[in-house]
Amino acid sequence: YNLDLITLYGGTVGGFRRDILKHLGGWDETKLAEDTDLSFRVFLGGWKLIYVNAAEAYEEVVPTWKQRSRQLRRWAIGHDQCLFEHLIPLIKSPFLTFWQKVSGVLLLGTFVLPFFVFMGWVLGLISYLFVPQPWSSFFIAVPMSISYTNLGNFAMLNEVAASAYLDKRKRAVWLLPAMLILVVHNAWVCTVAFFEAILLHRKKHKSKKWHKTKKAGNGLFYYNNLNNNNNKNSKNNWYKTQHNGNGLRYLNGGGKGGKKE
């Protein structure tokens, strides 16, 4: 947002102007990721989205693997639907700068990347088993693979580790190796969802069945427990996001260029 790139309206917490929604034709009921779809339609219409730093929301983690698979599958299919729908208009848009178009393409391809990662694993395994490799390339491949894995595949692990450290959740760090299972799971689910999204696109955007995510109530328990621990132990401070008010000033000023939202 601070770089004036494409930002997304989050379905968890967010607001939008009703007149703009009506101008864009309302919600698209065939899209499973209505927040992503609305975000790109807003930018393609010449408006902007802003982030208000004072607004915070917490999401509850799904309690079972089945629910996680359904949730991720819905996100991936919906996001891929937006990719097929908005990619060409995004590139041709007269309202967006070059870097906004680049960031938009990267955002639209978020859930396509796991498909390429999964295919890379398969092709890499086939290459290792059946294609002879010269030993001279081994010493080049190892450091490159380690660097890519740490910055690419393990990026999510690094983010979670940093969050657990800042929240003083030392025991949670020991669960990080288990997230490797989640990486494989996510790649597989997103790969299947990619082909499902292609089939939906060929069926003229018929809507996929909506699987509502079940809530267990654990999120509120964790939030209250975290606050209680912070109040009792001054050494266990929770690093709350600092707000500088830029979002509100941007909103009152109407934004930089384009139409107001």
C-alpha cells in the first residue's frame, strides 16, 4: 500500500462504498473469492483501495485437516477464477501504472505458484532418478537449492517463526517442523484446485459449491489468554502494531490520483 501498488480488500474486515459496488454491477455470485474479485474490479474501474492501520482483525484457524482443505480449495479456485477473468484487462488498463500491473499479475498468480512448485517436485524427482547428472553441477546445485528453499519454500516457516518469537510463544517454535506437512498439503490442494478452476472457466463461470468454514471458538480463547498473560507478566509483552494514521489521512484526502473511494 505504501508503495502505491495493488492492494486487496480483505473479506475478514473491510468496508466499501455502496455506490461503487452498484456502479460495478454488484457482487459476482460465480466467484468464490468475492473479496479478490471486488478488489480488482475497483482498480480496473479507476478507483483505489486503502489500508486503515487502526483496523485490526483476527482470524480463527480451522480445527481439522478436512476443513483446511475445503477452505484452501475455495480460496485457490476463487483466486484462479479472478486470474482468468482479470489478467488481460489488468495488463491493458489505462488507470494503472507499470508497477501496479506487475504487482497485480503477481497477486493474481498467488495460488498458481503451488501448482508449479508441485510440478517442480515431480519433475525434479524424475530427473534425479532417470536423468544422469554430471558431478560438476552438484556443487552449484546444492547452494542454489538451499538458497531457493530458504527464501521460497520456507518463507512461510520464517514468517511463523518470527511471529512466535515476537509473541513470546517459545513452545510454538517446536511445532514448526510439522508445517512441512502443511507445505506439501497446500501444494497438492492448490494443484487440484487449479484444474478445477480451469473446468469452471470452461463451463462459463458456473459457481462452485460453497463449503462454509466451521468455527470452533478457539481463536477467541487464544486472544483472551494472550492478553491475560501480557497483563500478568511485563516481560511477556505483545508487540502491538503501531499506527501512524496515514490510512485515515489518505481517506480524508481522497487518495493519490484516480477517483475517490
